[in-house]
Amino acid sequence: MKIKAFGYIRVSGLSQVKGDGFERQEEAIQAYAKANNLEVVQVFREEGVSGTMEQRPALAQLLVSLEKNGHGIKTVIIEKLDRLARDLMVQEAIIRDFQKHDFQLISALEGPELCMDDPSRKLVRQIFGVIAEYEKSMLVLKLRAARERQKAKTGKCEGRKGYHEEDPDIVRYIQRLRRKPKHRKRLTYQQIADRLNAEGMTTLDGMQWTLHRVNQVLYPYKKK
């Protein structure tokens, strides 16, 4: 008899750049489940959020469902540890929550023992977390440096043409954040700016996002 489990997948703005899409993550989770006598009965999808603890509705729903436990499910599969969270402290906080309730957390790529607290397992887990944190920081720095080089070369800063040419990923990401999700209110420009700043993203001139800058990016794309 197969053991029932939940899946958890997360896509953020930086994940778009790195290609951590829903489809790839779910394929890895389903492949692991099939090879290990597990059945994924529901996949919780977190879209357009950073790896911090703020605004993680799908993770909150997952934890609530586990804690109710009328279904008997105690196992969650993720593709890899940085899809749970990139920040090491956030990873450890979530894992401690799983440990406290005696839930099992499995990484399709890193193994089935993420919640174990023996020194070797904990060290490996934290090494993965530090690597993910480093990769995120480096990606942000590289994107910022590329923007600064382009600005010095062309003087382009804000507006449709600058972002369309120099950072189309951020344009698509902002457009996706602005779209109204099912059963939830559309994010305001200020909420979008706060999300971008929380993820370490800057404007083309290296400044923090504001609601006015978000509006400047979206305005040329608005329907007439």
C-alpha cells in the first residue's frame, strides 16, 4: 500500500530567471514518489513569492492541513531544499516546525531525512542552505551589475524601452504579480514594490522599488 503525501512547490521572481518552474519541480516530486512507494494526493503551489516567511499562503495551508491530520498524511515532498526556502534561517525555522509535529520532509534531490537532527544530517542540510543563500545573493549582484553597466553605457534608466531591453524578466514578473489571482485580491503597486524589495531586486538605476516605479514599468502595457 502506498503512503500518501503532499507536494510543495514554489516559484519566485528569481526562480523564473533560474528556471525553477512548477512543471519541473512537480515532475521531480512525482518521480521520487513513484520510485519510493509514495502517492502525492495534493500539490501546494506557491507562486510569485520570495523564500522568506512573509506571504506564504500555500505553505500556511499545507501546515494547517497537516496539523488537522484527519487524512493521516504526515509526509511532504519538495524538489530540493531551496524550494522550501533559500535563506538558511528560514529553512531551519520551517524544518523545526515539521519536527515539532513529527512530520516527515523529503527532498527529491537531497534525500528523505531533512528533519533528522543527527550532527551529520544537520550539517549537510545547512550546507545546502548556505549554498542556496549564496547563489541567490550572487544572482542579485550580477543583475544589479549588469544594469549599472548598461546605465553607464546608454544612460537608460526607467520606462518601457529600458526594461523591455535590459530586464524583460522583471517586466514579466511584475505583470504576473499584478494579475488578479483566483479567490484573492489583486496586489497593489505598493505590495508589488515591497515584494521586489524583499527579494533583493532593484530598479535599473540600482534603487529600491516604489509604487511609482512599478507604475512606470506597467503603464505602457496597460490596456487602452
